[in-house]
Amino acid sequence: MYIHNFSSNNIRNLLAMTKLACFFLLLFLAISQVMANETQYQLHSGNYGPGSLKSYQCPSQCSRRCSKTQYHKPCMFFCQKCCSKCLCVPPGFYGNKQVCPCYNNWKTKGGGPKCP
């Protein structure tokens, strides 16, 4: 039978390392939460949203929005149609439509999203 002898120094070291690991875990979680909130704020800032664009800006913003899709022509057609009506194009290549309600809420006859 093997008996483990723990000295008080070993136990103190183990407790100190556990506390340090917990501290870094909490720090990581706090930083993650702050970064998530900051990203959400950037999406709602004045750079996007209804009326944030002029009509002459639609082609370049739609080129950005549609640059990663394999269906470039239909994406550009509908994006420009939506942009001319809503005067906004959401950030990124996909999603983020919540920053532009007009763009998000315009639906096809079948109820699907009209704007890419």
C-alpha cells in the first residue's frame, strides 16, 4: 500500500496555483464579455443603419457585401435594389441585418428574405 505524504508547502503551492488558475479564468471571461459588448456596439454605431448611405454609395457597399458569394450577380441585383430603398447595407458579408431594419424586414412573396 502506497501512502502519499503531502507536506504543508506542497498543499500551499497547490492552493496558490488553483487560485491563480481561477483568477485567469475569470479574467478571460470578463475580457470576452467586454469584447462581445464592444462588437455589438460597433454594429449599432452610426456607420450603419437606415439612411446611413447615399444612393451613389450602394454599388461599392453591395460589392463588398456580395464579394464572397458564389451567386455574385443575383446578390448584387437584390443588394442594390434593397440599398436604393433602405439606404443602408449591413456590415460584413453575411448576417448583421439587425442594424438595418428595412433591409432585414423586406421579404419576398414567399416570405423569405429579399435582401442578401
